[in-house]
Amino acid sequence: MFIKYLGRITSSLFSDLGGIFMMMVGVIRSLPGQFRHSRLISDQMLLMGVNSLPLIILTSLFVGAVAAWQAAYQMQGYVPLRYLGTMVSKAVFIELAPVLTALVVAGRVGAAIAAELGTMRVTEQIDAMETMAIDPVGYLVTPRIISGLIMLPVLVMFADVIAILGSMVVAVFLVNIEPETFLNGMKSFFKVADVFSGLIKALVFGVIISSLGCFHGFNTRGGAQGVGLSTTRAVVTSSVMILIGDYIIATMLFSVK
Amino acid sequence: MIQIKNLHKSFDEKEILRGINLDIQRGECLVILGASGCGKSVLLKHVIGLMQPDSGEVIYEGTPLSELSKKQLFDVRRKFGMLFQSAALFDSMTVYENVSLGLTEHTRLKEKEKREVVREKLGLVGLSDTEDMYPSELSGGMRKRVGLARAISMDPSVILYDEPTTGLDPIIADTINDLIDNLQNRLNITSVVVTHDMRSAFKVGDRMALLSDGSIQFVGSPEELESTNDPVVREFLSHR
């Protein structure tokens, strides 16, 4: 029984990996023709980026605030609080902004992509596109992946700024640190590479969210229940892959001596 | 023009098509009859290469579809139009965008020229003033007609109709039948209509094929269908 279950899971995993690989091959093949789809790409950028901005601003503000408060709590008695800016900014740039922004976008955009493409699949709209000799991967998937690739780093840059502002508000008004002290702490150990590492993560997360949303949407079976299932799968697999990807990128970019 | 040779298709060990053999001739309107769920739509999706058979071939103008590359298959599909049972309109696009999508993707027509083509096709289906409407704002019959306008937007040589009158009241169904008939006569295209609506079948069909139990049980003219003593055909016709 267990062996059979394990076999089914393994077979499904390899089938999914094969499907994602084939989809990405299709995406790469369709890249040269994307200049005709600039409107589709800009529509998706609006949907993924601009429309996600209010949510990202809200979450980043509180992420920064709680990071400052927790860091201050852990530092007290051990590390001088003038280093609060250092600790918070490093945590925000390297880890918190890219990962939490990606998780929020996976919940909002990844789910929307899977639901939209899933509905198109079960209502035969994707079949209709194929009968019109239009490659659904080139028309539906590639513009979404390009948008994810561009917009997630942009959102993370906004998240960086807002989170630092949130942390500064907490540091100044609740921990009673002078703004100059907080900023000097930030500046004294600031590395541009830290910001870039967060943006590299954002690029990868953008591809993960959009490609998994598209993959699960494309492979929807059944009716409304199938669309719901695909949406859930898109969010769950994206979230897990973001955390696994985060670890892999961290080990590649940062060496611990 | 299109030959279907010994086509087999199964889903989860359930055999839906068991050796279909059928010739579709240029310029005719072939109606494929059969009870709901007998595999008519599956057969139609094989004709346009949306599904691949387990065995057997669909041959379009001498070339088996299975031997075509993706690009070649897309080139063949540009000669086809298909009206889906649910119309399958792109619900995030307006009627104009639905009908013009093929033109946008496959031609270099300017916006003004595309608009003229779309107006002409919408005029053919009697929906001239719906360009800016969304599919959700249309009735079932209007959606089918927009689907038909989209199917003929690229001037195909073959149109496949999947249950064109299902779910429509008799008056709207007759309008769709008239449209199929008119397009057939005016544009001289080859039509394949899949239906279980006998009224529609006799109205538009030049030849009839009956799909039952996974295979073609009868092929002939509407008159031959009515006069045959084949027990499977008689059983099917007795339920109309």
C-alpha cells in the first residue's frame, strides 16, 4: 500500500517536473515573437506589479516594524542599540523583503494566474486558441513569466524602502533611538551586494510564481473544483519552492567562514 | 480532403473510439450523429489535432497530422475554423478582440483593415453592433454566433461545428442552422457538424454518419439514413 502510494507520488512528481521543463522550453522558443505581445506584457505587469503595490506597502511596513522591535528585544543587554539599523537593514535587504514579498505575491498573483488559466482550460478557451493556430504558451505563459521576472524585483525595491521606513519609525518612536544613529548604523555596514542578492532572489521568485501558476492553471482538469485545486496547488508549490530556492540562493551567494 | 483511418482512442482504459474510418470530401457538409457522450467531440478534436489518437491516422490533404511538426500543424490549423459547443469565447476580451485575434496574430493587417474584416464577419452572423460587448453580456445564441464569426475570421477552408445548436431554443437553433447553411453555400467551405439534434442534421447535412459504440455504423445521404433498415440507425432515429 505504502509502496504503491510512494510510486504514485514519485511518478506524479516526475511527470510535473517534465511538464514544467517542456513548458519552459516552449517559453524560451516563444521569446523572439514576444515583441508583438508588448500590450499583453504591460497588462500583466500592471496586474502583478502596480496592483500588488498597496498590499506590498502594507505588509512591508509591518515587516520592517516588527523586525526593528524583535531585533531591539534580542539585542538589549548584549549588543549596543546603535547597531539596530545595521541588523534590520541586512535582514530586510537579504531576506525579509524578497521572501515575504514573494510569498505575498504568490498568494495574490500566483493564485490569480492559476485560476484564470484554469478557467480558460476547463471552458475550452485554450483549445480554441490552439484551433486558431495560436500557441497558448507563447500567448498566455510567456508574457506572465516576463512580467514576473521584471515586476518582482521592482516590488522588492519598494518593499526594501518601506520596510526600512517602518523599522525606523519603531526605532525612533518606540525604542527611542535617534534617527541619525539608526541611519549611521545602517550606513556603516551597508553593502550594495546585499541589496543585489535580494534582487537576484526576487528574479528567481518571480519566475517560480508565474511559471508554477501557469503550469497548474494549464493542467487543470474538471470543472470549478479543478480550478480551486489548481489554485491551491499553485500557491502551495510556489511558497515551498520560494523557501527552497531562498536557501539554495543563500548558500550560493553567501559563504560562511 | 480529410481521411480518418482506423482511429482508436481510450481514456483510463475506457475505449471511446474503436477504429473510426471516415472520408470527408471537399465542399460537403458532413454531419456526424450520435448519442451524447459517444465520442463525437473527441473525434472532432482529433480532426484538428487537438487530441492525438492511440492508434490510427487523421490525414489532411494526403499528409498524416501525426507526421507534422508543431509549426506545420499550426499551418494546417490556419485552414480550419472551429465552433465549440460552449462557443469558448475568450471572456476577458470584447467581441471585436475575440473575432480579430486570429487576424492580429497571423496577419499584418492595420487596425482599420482588421475592423472592416471583423464588421464583415459579424455582419454575416447578424451581430453588427456587438463589437464592444463582452461575452458575459451576450445570450447563448449570440455567443455561438460570435464563435462562428471568430471561426470564419481567417476565411478557413474547413469549419468544424461541435454541437452548434445544443442548449438553444428552437428559434435560435434554426438561426444557427441557417447560418451554417448560408456559410456553406456562400463561402463553399467544407463543414463537419457534430450533433445529436436531428432537426439540425437534416437541415444542414449533405451526408450523414452515425457514430455508435465507438465506430461509424452508417454513412450516407439524409435520404439513405431515413430509409435504411440498419437496426442501430433505426434505434437512434426512433428516439428523435
